[in-house]
Amino acid sequence: MPTALITGITGQDGSYLAELLLSKGYRVIGMARRASTMNHERIQHLLDNIIVIQGDLTDQGSLLSMLEEYKPEEVYNLAAQSFVPTSWNQPALTGDVTALGVTRILEAIRFVNSKIRLYQASSSEMFGKVVEVPQQESTPFYPRSPYGVAKVYGHWITVNYRESFNLFAVSGILFNHESPRRGLEFVTRKISDGVARIKLGLNKELRLGNLESRRDWGFAGDYVKAMWSMLQQDAPDNFVVGTGETHSVREFCAIAFGHMGLDYNDYVVQDQRFYRPAEVDLLVSHPSKAGRVLGWEPTVDFKQLVTMMVDADLARLQLLVRN
Ligand code: NAP
Ligand code: F7E
């Protein structure tokens, strides 16, 4: 039975990846940081089948000791300060966790067992103010937030340790992926939750920022399959993963409200508070390498993703209202 360690197991992707690895017969170890209240909501249904241990990307010792104790063959580094607006309020913390945290994981692998395979969760935010459309593995980076800058560091230190120390370290450059488990502050989930609340009469409006920015949105459950597949290749590499389609926040709203028989124009209020100091206007992937080498392709299209999220939030809130 192979062992995999997932940092960021309590996050959206951590929960889907844990499910995938369990279904493949892995022993799954999840690293979670200590909090005064439990935040195991996304992995509650898995707790009997996985081992959750305390650790933190800012703490080198915790990373070293977990590799020594659990001896994983694969490490998936999903932990990060991942919310872009927070990266302007807490830029140093974002750099410590999202950038230097990657070096700490790489150092732990180098010292404990350099045969361990590492997946680093890189991001389309690295393309930022895009210099070519669509974006592929060779597209130069132009990050637009402290988060994007930190991810560029994480990407290059991964490549550097691959080249310096011959580690099997891959960088998955994933475009936005969403699900009913997405954090409530990200725009897709904010919209699906907002629509469901308006439908149930719990809210009257939904306040958003820039409706014109465009993203390449896919389903998180599909993307964790690409992560796993990258670690099963003969050699480590970088891969862009996305749908190859781009849609605006406005389009997301139109479908989400439309699905409930509502017109978004009647409810969405644009609010300067949700605009960013520097925006990423347009992201769209060219994922042909992932298709060719990994055999990966998305199974959920944009409309299915939006309606899946709205339906899930409606069902969740209906249950809450009833109780
Ligand atoms: P997420 O839901 O925000 O999860 C982030 C995880 O990191 C959480 O488990 C969080 O723990 C943990 N974490 C934060 N700071 C930590 C620290 N100092 N030490 C240890 N753990 C820490 O993010 P996600 O959407 O699942 O994304 C997973 C990874 O992919 C992230 O690295 C993200 O930047 C990257 N990424 C995401 C997307 C996307 O569209 N989702 C696209 C490209 C790349 P708590 O639960 O305690 O907060
Ligand atoms: O914003 C616009 C906002 O916060 C998407 C993270 O997973 O994906 C995510 O980063 C767009 C932006 O995600 C609101 O200005 C409008 O243009 O959902 P988001 P993100 O910044 O793309 C990448 C790939 C990651 O790696 C990150 O970790 O939506 N937008 N109005 C809004 N965004 C938010 N959050 N809230 C609004 O009210």
C-alpha cells in the first residue's frame, strides 16, 4: 500500500485528493495546522480512513518529523495562504507560507529521503497580466498580487531542486477550479451561496467587485486526477491544467441566477470594496500537454459547474432553514 502525505488536507483540493487516493488504495496522511476549533468540515466523512497530523509549512521541524515518521512515497503540497485579496493585507505571511513553505518541504524531502515524489500546487495567478493568450507551460509569468509572486517563487524553487538535486518534483500550473467545497469568499462560491440565499428569502442582494474579469473555471474533482497523474510519470515536469475556455464573473452570475429563475441585474450590486489593487483580467489555458501526456481532460463543463454549485448551496441552506 503506497503512502501519500497531503499538506492542506482541510482545504477544497485536499479533500478531493484524499478521496481519490483512498479509492486507489493509498494510506493517506493529512497535515493540518493546529486551530482552537476543529475545521475538518471537508474531510469529516474521511476521518476513519485517513491519519490527520499536526504540522505547519512555517515550521521546518514538523515537516521533517512527519516524513521521518510516516515515510510517504508521494507528497502533495497543497497548503498555502490561497486567497488573493488577503495576500495584500498579509504579504509577509503569504510569502512565508506560500513561497518559503515550498522550500521547507523540498529541504525536508532532500534530508529525509530524496526519492519522495513531490507535487507542488502552482497557479495560473503566476501568469497575471498575461503576455500571451492562451497560457501554456512556456508562457512567461507576470504575477499581479503578493500571492502570485509567492507562487512564482514556489514554482521556480521546485524546478531548481529538480535540477540541482535530481528530485522528482513537479509543478502543476492549475487554473481556477471550483466545487461546492470551495471557500465562501471565492467569487464562484460567493455567487452560488448568494443566489441560494436570495432564492430562499434570506438575503436581498449580492455585493461583488469586478464583473468583467475572466477566468478558466473547472471542477476541482477533475483537477486532483491530474495532480496524481503527474506523479506517476517517468520524469518530473511542469503541466498546465485547465479547460481551455474562459468566462466572465458576469456570465457566472447570469447562469447562477438564471438557474433559479432570477435575473442577476435585479440583485447584483457592484461594490468598490471587492475590487483589487491590481487585477488579473483574463486567464485561459492551453492544456494540450496535460491531454497528450497525462491523458487528462475535464468532465464537467462551465454550465454544469455553476448549476452544481447553486444546487448544492440551495440544498445546504434549505436544511439549515428547516432545522
Ligand atoms: P484552500 O481551500 O484555501 O486550502 C488551503 C489549505 O492550506 C488549507 O487546508 C489550509 O488550512 C492550509 N494552510 C494554510 N496555511 C497553512 C500553513 N501555514 N501550514 C499548513 N497548512 C496551511 O485551497 P485550495 O483551493 O484547496 O487549493 C489548494 C492549493 O492549490 C493551494 O496551494 C492553492 O494556492 C493552489 N491553487 C488553487 C487553485 C484553485 O483554483 N483552487 C488553483 C491553482 C492553485 P486551514 O484549513 O487551516 O486554513
Ligand atoms: O476571484 C473577481 C476577482 O477570489 C476571481 C484562488 O484559488 O484561483 C483563485 O484566485 C475573480 C477575480 O479567485 C468578487 O476580482 C469579482 O478577478 O474567486 P477569486 P482568484 O483570485 O482567481 C487561483 C487560480 C488561485 O491560485 C487562488 O489560490 O473574481 N471578483 N467580485 C471577485 N472575487 C472575490 N473573491 N469576491 C468578489 O466579490
